[in-house]
Amino acid sequence: MAKTRSTVQRDPRYRIPPLLEAFVEFRYPNPDGRLLSMPLTDLSVAGLSFAASSELPLIVRGARIKDVVVLLGDIRMEGKLLIMHSTPGGPRVVYGAVFYPATEPDQLRLSGVIEGLASQAGA
């Protein structure tokens, strides 16, 4: 598993293994909108990235998204996102965001997932 870094990112980001079903879900363009479920591409202590099949015009730097669900296999974490960037990449757009877990158990699950990804990456 590859460990990736951006020039701004301080904590290592870990790519999600291809065989692990991992998604970010939220309603768009507002809490009453349609449910979007997009592949989670990487994860770190500070945030995550997810891929959309096309640009989401209201998801711009600084946008805050409530009622977010992050799914990694059978692990479910709830929280909020603060969008930091979007990067077009071929047929999809990758969004980077800070993830704020909703509860302490969500934070503990996130920490456990990060530890597992780090050990798989040999960090």
C-alpha cells in the first residue's frame, strides 16, 4: 500500500486498498438532496479524499458538509467535512477534505482504521 503526501499535508495519507469497499456518503446539494456515495481514495488523521464521477458545483474550497458517513468495509463513521480542494483527474474529480468525526467512538474508529492502514503500509 502506497503512502502519499501533498505539499500541504503534514500527516501521511494512506491509499485505500483496491479490494476494500470504502465510500463517503452525504446528501447533495443540501440535506434533503439525493444521497451520493463516492469512493474513498485515501485517509489520514486529518482528512480524506473521495472521487466523484463529475464535478459537484456546490462543493468548493471552504464548503462544509454535515451528516457525512464514511464506510470502510463494515466500519461506519459519522461526521462533517470541510472541503479543502478539488482536483480534476481524467474522468473524475478528487475532493480533499478535513473530516471531523461526530462522536468519540467515531474518532476511535478513525484512529483504529489509520493504525491498520499504517501497519499495512509498513509505516
